[in-house]
Amino acid sequence: MQIPEHYKGREQAYFKHRLLKAYLERLFMIVGQHHKTICYVDCFAGPWQEKSADLEDTSIAISLKIICKCRDGLKKLGRDVHFKALFIEQDQKAYEKLETFLEGRRDDRIETMPLHGEFIAVRQKILDWCGGNSFTFFFIDPTGWKEAVEPLTLKPFLQRSNSEFLINFMYDFLLRTHTQKLFEPDMIEIFGEAPVTEGMSSEEKEEHLVNLYRRNLKRLVPSGGDRPRTAYVKVLKPLKNRTLYHLIYLTRHPKGITEFMEASEKLDLVQKTIRAVVKQEHRIEKSGQEELFDAHEQVTEEDGHVDLSMVKEYWLNHLTSRPVRFGIDRLADMLEETGWFIRDFQEAFKELEKSDKVKNLDVKRTRPVNAVNFEKGERLIKTNP
């Protein structure tokens, strides 16, 4: 796998942009079947750290390419969707680059607008631009966290209907600061409480902090209609087996969770490969010696994956001798609760089925690709309670 030259030294951004690209395309093609106007809001647009003159290594150019592709794809399906894109940036120099870029690619079929100012100060302007009824996707990817990712800062948007979010939760920084007395007021704003993680393992701390933040986000979404749901994907440091940040997705639709996790699952191998390549390049640079095998040839989907025994135990704890339908809603619950991928649940169910511990009562295919078709809401049972 070849990492583009302009992403060298910031490989985690390459993975983040790949995920943004993959998920936005899925999302806009689905939402475009039901909404006449789709808004995309990049709340901390930059550009910063860009290495290409045409900004192709930034969320700005990536999002606009996806919008164009989806607009044309929907047009072929007979859907004339009006796309709008708003890019907010505080830094004057970055804003000037942003403004110049948008002026240079003026497209009458996409309504684009740059907005200069602090995110927290221009929130009402953003809401006015979005309007009341359009579907809006908010991409929240700041360089810092203050007055950016706190749920109270995001409250005006969280309370807006027809809105979805992808938020950069800067775990590496928050892990180092969440126990410091100096930052306690800030931690309460982020987590809803001062986190207590004494005695926890590193894995337990990570799960606890991420779940606190997710819960604090969801409590500000108004009740009524479908309940808010969240899912996330880890972005690891290229050279260390440590989480740099999480990309947290918030929606009101169970289908949104399954689509996000499917996109994340497909890119899981990409992240593993990126990290393997970077580590190999680092070793070669230090030793001055080439290695016999390319790093990407040694990466598999199973590397660093969840232990299937845990997933099998989960299935057995959620099944009984009485048939239960497992549709998209149940699948979304499972994904949100565990953070595992859909293929984990499929593989675990297959293994349990082979050992006659569970059964899918609705399988009529001789060799189904998947053990469970969640789209159809098939009936599942435990055969040996």
C-alpha cells in the first residue's frame, strides 16, 4: 500500500480523510432519497498542515469532491438535491487560503460559503445558514478542544433536528489531563462529571472516558422521535500502540450506526496497513537496512481484532430458547454497546452454529454469505440453553 506523499508524517490524517470520504458518500446517497437540501458544515475547516497546492489532502477538497459525486449520482436516480457546504475558520491566514480556494472552484450547482470567526461565536450564524428543515452533517475536527467539543458548546446543534455529527474526541490529550486538578472544571464540561479512573487498566480507562463523553453528548439531544445513538472508531498513533483520538459519530437513526460501522470496518485494514508501513519505514531508517518482506504483505484483518470468544459469549447472553428477531435496530444496539464490527458478530454466530449452540430459523440459503441477515430481521435462538 502506497501512502500519498503529501500525507507523510501525518498518516493518521490519511485514515481520517479516508473514513470521512467513505462515510459521506454512503450517507449522502441515502439521505438524498428523502431530503431536497443537504448541508455539510466543516466547523474547523483550516486548511492547516496541507502539503498539496490544490488542498486535496484536506477535508475541504475531499468533502466537495464527495458532494459533487453524490449530487451527480442522485441526479441519475431522478433526485435533484440542493447541496450546500459551509466552512468555518478562525485563523486569518488559513481563512484567506480557504476563501481563495472556494472562489477558484465556484460551482453554481453547489452553494459554498466560507465563514471567518471563532466557532463558539458564530454558532447562530451557522444555524441560520443551515435553515430549519434541511439535513445537516456537522464535521467537528478542531486542533484543540476548548470551546469546541464540549457538549454544552455543541448544544445548539445537538438540539437541531435532521442533524448528524462526526466529532474528533482528542483522547491522547484528555487521558493526560483528566486527573489533573487544574483541568477539573474543563473535564466536567466535557464528561458531565470529574472522571475517576484510579485502579483501571489502560483499556478500561479508554472505554470509560469515551463512554462518559458519548453519554454526555446524548443527554443534550431532545427527547421525542428516535433516540440518539453513537458509535466510534479509534485512530492510533502511527508508531505506537496507543490511541491518538476517536472519531465519534452521533445520529438518531439505527441505519446510520450500521452504515458508519460498515465504513469503519472496511477501513480497519487500511489503518493497520498504514501503521505497519510507517513502522517498517522507521525501522529501515534507523538500521539502514532493507527488509525482506513489505509490511503490507504481513497485515491481516484479524490482527488486533476482538477475541471471538468474547463475541460468542455476548451472543449466548442475548439469546434464549425462545426465538428473537434481530433486525437493524438490534444490530445498532449491539454495535453501539460493544464497538465491535458487524463481521465479528457474523463470524461468532457461524462458529456457534457449527457447534450446535445457536440457530437461525429463517436461513433458507444453502451457503449464506452471512450467518444473519439483519436487514430481514431473522429469528435467532439458543439451541442448548
